[in-house]
Amino acid sequence: EAGVAQSPRYKIIEKRQSVAFWCNPISGHATLYWYQQILGQGPKLLIQFQNNGVVDDSQLPKDRFSAERLKGVDSTLKIQPAKLEDSAVYLCASSLWVEGGAFFGQGTRLTVV
Amino acid sequence: GDSVTQMEGPVTLSEEAFLTINCTYTATGYPSLFWYVQYPGEGLQLLLKATKADDKGSNKGFEATYRKETTSFHLEKGSVQVSDSAVYFCALAGGSYIPTFGRGTSLIVHP
């Protein structure tokens, strides 16, 4: 079974630039999550999708972050414009059902300079 | 709001020692509880889970019991190996809960 695929693995951008991350979840998983993990901290949920609908985006900084999950399969997360404090690892995860636990991708390490 | 608190690391042990990593949570009801592990250079992996009070999750020799009365989900292993060296994250999710992770506890096991 293929795992959660994310790209790119690494990205370095200057502040005020824009960046996009892509995620392809495990086939058949209806729930998809985007997390932000700052060094030394646990993952923080940014947005949770159920199929192509948003379940929770209360912790997503909507003035600069956006995410979509067209057709209920793969998803993109965008930051525009980026700030220095956005430097983090962005994790995508998927699950069949929330109580069963999530499967994580390798993440994208973003450095904003 | 909901939160998860883990013991500070790093936890440093010799091989075959007993492991406990403490985890307590704050939530208004009964979320599902999880332990995830992140080995060096790899992504997070689900280690074990428990969906209701008094459930015991277990995997790869690790165990954790969902204690409603103490709002805890401590991770234990009877005999650790060098290969268990990793960062361990406690988390809660399910129902109306926003998935919430602790800060992680680093485990270092020496031969």
C-alpha cells in the first residue's frame, strides 16, 4: 500500500514570496490533514478535510494560508506572502476514520529567509 | 481548550531498562488517545491507540492504558532496545476534538 506522498521535501524562499505544497493521501482515505510542526514542538493542525469539505480550519492563518482539496483526493497548501515565522515542517496526513489514527507523509521542510 | 502534556526529554536509558513516558490530557469529554513515534530521518508513525476509558493499546512491546480518572495515557515498555531511540508524541483526537499533539519526548537508548 502506497503511503502519503508529499512534495517538495525541502523549500527555501525569501520572506514575502509565495509557496505551495502538494499532498496525495492514501487511496480511499476520506480525511486529510495539514499540520505545521515548528522545531521542538508537536504538530499543530492547520486544516482538516473530510472528502473535499473543510471540517476544521480554526488554526489556519487565513490572511496568508489557504488550502484546497479538489475532487476529494489530493490537496495543496499555499502560503502567500511568507513570513520568517512560517519556517517549519509542513506535514500532510490521512485517515480512514479519525479514531483509527492518521498516516503521515515525510513532510516538507520550509525555510523562510 | 484541549491540550496534551508530556514529560520533558530527553529520556536516556540503558538497553533492557524499563521505560515510562508520562502523558496527561485536558479535554471536556472522552477523546481517542494515541502515541506516535518519529524515528530519526523518518515521518511520524502511529504506534498505538485507545478509543475509550480502560482500553489498553499495545504494539511492538509498547503499552498504554486510557485512564479517565487521572486523564492519563502513559507509554510503557518493559525492556527497551537501541532501535527504540526516537521521539514519541502523545495525541488526542476523535469526535468534535481538534487533533492535538504534545511537544514530544526524545528517547535515547544506549547499548
